[in-house]
Amino acid sequence: MPNLFDHLDELIKSDIHPTEREEEIWARYGKRVAVMVIDSSGFSRVTEQHGILHFLCQLMIMRRLIRDVCQSHHSQDFRFEADNVYATFAHPDEAIKAALIIHEEVERKRLMLTPAEPFRVCIGIGYGDLLHSETLEGYFGTEMNLASKLGEDTARSGETLITEAVFQHADPGLLTAFTGHRLKTAGIEATYHRHLFKP
């Protein structure tokens, strides 16, 4: 079976607009997953002050740590892109558990951005039906967009932010320390829930 983008390209070349085959496309390429987007904190600032190699060394340690945690929580897909990490899980519970442990492990490893500033990550998690391309492009859909917005643009150092869909489907026992907030940015309005890791 061709990947999503190859299939869309074939339809367009045949003068068939993909929206005319939307149900078929979702049946072939749709997956319900929890998607986690992880961003590192202080990338630009630290590379300016201490050089790119210093940051990359810390980043490689962080990547190995995050990969091990995600795999131990049964991540389905996993990829790195610069200082970002993308992982998917079958259920929000596994994504939340992995996120909280990632913060703990980053702290336990005592990774340092600078001699005085510890390495930290920011995490966003979404859950829902997404279109999956078995290429580097990954996943597409509303919850992917929200997870990226939360993890890359909204979350601060040490925070895990989850969408309302994640909150509604997760085990309530995992959510006791999350607090509700509203996101209003770039035409997006949504409820999200915040957890701050406290060393």
C-alpha cells in the first residue's frame, strides 16, 4: 500500500480531489493515537552562549533517555527532529506516564544547559483520530496540531500540557495534579491542562 502522500499524489494526478475519497482515505490511513511532542528548553540561547557542540552533547543524552522511557511505555512510533521528539501511544495513560517519568529522569541525570542551569523539556500531548503517513512526515490532524502548539510554543520548562481530549480519556488518577487553562493564539482557542514537574 502506498504511503499517504503517494496516495494523495496518485489521486490528484488522476484528477480526483482527495476530499472526494475522504472516507476511504481515513479508513486506510487513519489511526487513533495519543501523540506526544517534546521540545527542549533554551536551545537558541544556550547555543549562542556556549556553542552548538555543548548543546548537542546534552541533546544526545536526552534523546537516549527519552527513547528508553517511551519504549518502556509501549510507544508505537518514535522520531527525532532537531531538538524535538515525536512519539505516539495507543492510549493517553501511557503517554502521560511516560511524560512524567521523562521529567523525572532528565532531573535525575542532572543534565546541564549551563553550569548553573539544568536541562529541561516541554511536553504537549494530544489524543484522537489522525492521518498517518509512513514517512518522515508522521501524523496529521487537529490533535497533532494542538500537541505541537502546546509542546513547542506554550509549555514552559518542566511542564506537561495535555489537550481536553487527553483529559477526558485518561485515568482520573493520573490527572490530580493537572490544572485547567485556556489557549488563545494564532486563531486557535482550546482548553488544555497543565502539570509542572517539581524537583
